[in-house]
Amino acid sequence: MGFHHANRRILITGAAKGLGLGIAKTLAAAGAQLVLSDIDEGVRERVKEPPFAGRAIALVQDLAAPDVADRLINESVNAVGSLNGLVNCGALSFHRPALQTTVEEFDHLIAVNQRAPYFLACRFYSQLQPADEDPCIVNIGSVNAVIGNLNLAAYAGTKGALAAMTRALAVEFAPRVRLVTISPASVRTYVTNQLIESGQINVDTAMDLLLIKRFVTVEEVGELVSFLLSPAAASVTGSDWLMDGGYTTR
């Protein structure tokens, strides 16, 4: 779509594969300087590949760690300078009946999906420099925040919290920082393929619920992130962008 991000220094979590990697590729192709973070050591190899060579560094961190925000922001700033973009894509999900979800699993979901993005946003704000133009945070949510689905209550709660947190922080951080949420339905990634193969997602049933009869693509989400980080979206903040093929209209 032609957005240019040569002036952007962006931290992306969950960037070793799947949606986070796809978003990172879109932003790298648009000229951004990137810090790719993931618990997966494979992120170190990703930054050696096109289009990242010379345009990205890798940081291996666990989003569940209590001090992860401090470490990620400090290491990013030391490597590339002050950040003016943050994409909170790293997340944890599992299909589990509510009555079978343990306290440990629940707390782990909250740590990764809610606590980490919250404190990363706060630390992002704190490290900003006067010269940083139009700082923006994009949080990757889920359609499960606004519609109920079987065996996803704990996960849905964290994504609902992320959307609410984004709106509140948009008010608190205005006018200095813009914050937005993107809430996709199922995106066709390796995780989606695994869920299809295991029978946890029935493709025919899923398509019946959509007005646009296909999964959201990684590239589509990447382009929306690129738009929201661009000057074309300079007046956009506090909103939740549903990218669900019409799922929630049904």
C-alpha cells in the first residue's frame, strides 16, 4: 500500500514466526528499523533473512517474566536508540474448558497477554525523546474479546482486558502517544493449521460464520499495522479495529 517507515524504530513482540513475523516483514519492507523479540530462539535466525538483514536485531525474552518490560525496552534503546513504535503481538493461547483451567495456566495467560503489554506500553512512553514524532503502540487483540467462543474463556478475558487497557491508556497518554488495537478473527498461520489438523477448528463451521469466506491473512494484518503506524492514521487513537471477515456482524 506504499506506507514508508524509514523514521520508525519499532519493537515487535512475538516475532519469531506466524503473525508477528508477518507484521515484521511488512514493516521491514517499508523501511523501519526493528527489534524482534520472542521466547523462541529462532528469532535470532529470522533477522539474518530478507527483508531483515541490516534492518533488525533479535532479543530473546519471556513475556511472562515480571521484569521483561524493563529489559526489552532498555535493550532495544541501547541497540537502536529511542523507540517510536511498539507492536504488542506476543501472546499465549490454549483451548481449555473453563472448569479445567488451572490457576497456574490462568496466571500465565494474564502475565503474557495483559501484564507484559501494559508495562511495555508504560516503559515505551517513559523512554520517548522530544524528537520522536507521532509515537504509536499497536496491540494485537482478538475477536474473542467481543464474542463468546467455546473453551476460550480465559484467553478471551485477557484479550478483552487488552482492548479496554488500550482505550484507557490512549486517554492517559494523549496527545503524546497513539494507541490502537487490532482484533482479528482466525488468521491463517502455523498455529491455525495445527488447530485445524487437531480438530479444534472445523473449517466448514468457521466459514459458515463469516461473510467473507476465508481466513484473515498475515499480510492483511501487516498492512493494517503499517497504516496505523503511518502519518495517514495520525488522528487515529483509542480504537479497536475488527478484522474478522464480518464474523461479529452475525
